Amino acid sequence: MKKLTLFLLLISFGAYAQQKKISPAHKKVIIVLSYDDALNSQLNIAIPQLDSANFKGTFFVCGNMNQDNIEKWRAVSKKGNELANHTLYHPCLSTDGKGEPANNSANYTVYTIMREVSSMNNFLFALDQRKDRSFAFPCSETTVGGISYLDSLRKSGLIKYARIGGDQNSIITDYASIDPLQVPSWGVVGKVTADDLVDFVKKVQKNGGIGIFMFHGIGGDYLTTPAANHKKLLNYLVQHKEEIWVTTFGEAMDYAMKNK
């Protein structure tokens, strides 16, 4: 009888351990590769590198898509990548007076930013026919005109999940504490080496949970991550694919919310 009880306990423990692994691929950790602002370097460099590694990313796009590249972005979605909302005009707080005044978030109201988010949702629906939409706050700012629009966004139902910025310690290990509209990420800016990118993944592997990269230009444009550094990161992820699930922001958050 004791042997049978021990056997059943071992089976139960094994089943529990299996449930604690990241699904659906039964990996140990999740890495999200996200890219902001719908930049040409993402189309020309990041996407081919992702395709080569058989990975999908999340692209937080603005209304700067045009007749020359809009079909390319539609093709990006058809490959299984996530197109997410980053507003129409990317309003940010400008304190030096050099930016376009119309895009200075100090001149916005909650109504105008919410109107932009809604319009961008419609724009993206025309591209991919998806209704559930992720969002990234421009410049990781949750206020316009000095007023937070986080509660308005939450109540609107326009957005399912939203990403904000963070540093190299922005790793999600406690799913129960996640605010789905304030999900932290590492904003990759400055002189970041390929080893720095890989070290962030290693930190996620050590601590468990979810690590989210926020990239901008890849091999060009601005806030640029060199193409070779991005490629080295993808190579590391490929080499450790048995334990790392590389997926989109929306899919990662779906998993986290179901496993609080």
C-alpha cells in the first residue's frame, strides 16, 4: 500500500512539474522580440533574420506606413508576426521645442490620444482582420497633457495588452502581479553589445518567466541595434530552442494571464 501511495505521489508531482513548464511548446522560459515604429530596417533586416531563425516577432507600428511598404507589412502579418498598435502619430512629451508641436503629447488630451488609438486599431484591422490588439505606449509615457490615460484605455476595451519600457532587470517572474496594460520590457538603447543581448536571455533562463525586448532600428534608422548583434541574439535563441519559447507579445501574455 505504501509503494502504491508513493507511486501515485510521484505521478502527481510529475504532472504538476509538467504543468509549470511554459506551454504549448513545453519550454522553460519565454522571450518576446518586439520592434517599434514600423521602420524600414525592420522590413529589410529584422524580418529576414527572424524568418531565417523561424521566429515570430511583435511589431508596434504607427501610421507612418505608406503606399510603398504597406503591402510588405501585410505580408509580415501573414507570416504569423503580430502587428500591434503604437498610435497614429507617436506623440511624446517634447521639452526642447524641436519636435513637431502637433505631436507633442503635452498638447494632447485624453480624448485625442484615445481617438488615435481607436483609429490605429481600425487601420490595423484593415491589414490583418484581427480584433484583439496589443499596444505600446509611445516613449513609454502613460500620460498626455499631464493626465494619465491608462484608466481610459483600460475601460475602453480597445486594447488587450500594453507594453511599457524598462531596463535589463525587467523580467516577469510573478504572473499573478502582472498588470496586462503595464507589461515591462527592456528598451534596447545606447551602446548595447551582442553579449548584452544574450546576457539578458541568460538572466531570464536563470530566473524563469518572460523577458521582452524592445528594439527600434536594426542595422539602420535610429536607436539602432547593429544587424550582427541582432543576428547573434537570434543564433543563441536557436541554439537553446529546447528550453526557450520565442513568441509574440500577445501569445506570451495570453499564456501568462491563463497561468496566474
